[in-house]
Amino acid sequence: MTKLLQDVGIGTNLKRLRTARRLTQENLCAKMTLRGRPMSQSAYSQIENGTRNIFVSDLIVLKEIYNVPYDEFFRDVRPVNKYEQCSGSGEKAETDK
């Protein structure tokens, strides 16, 4: 099974979608379990907080539960600029000064 490795967080969008539907994390995990993707509330919380990666299969089930296009998971998410990450000295990259 493939995990979606996060170099940027989608947790904010996952939380936005969940709260817009007035679901608790527990309610959402119960819906996921009914669709064959059991997940504990604590594991889901870690995904929303960006400290745990998400399985692609879980993302597919969340798309079904929320009935949204995949774009909604990535709204306002921008790719990490690898050149800015590699400054090495702890200083901001030249473009940020």
C-alpha cells in the first residue's frame, strides 16, 4: 500500500472539509471504517496536524465521503521550493531577503 508522503500539509484542508460537514474526527473515522478503511481518531488527528502521512486509499475514501474533487484536498497548497530549503546555514534563501 502506498502512503502519500507530505512535504506540504493538507491537514488544514482535511479539517476544513470535516468541520464544514459538522463531523467530529470520531464520526469521520466511523464512516471510513464502514467503507473498509478503519482508522483511529488519534491517527486521523495526526494526519490533520501534519505529523502522520496519509494512505492514498484513505484519500480516495475521504473523497467519497466528502463528495468533492481531489482539488479540494490541495486548495491553497503550494509546492515546497527545494532551493529555499537547501540554504544550509539556517538563513533565509536569497529570494526571501
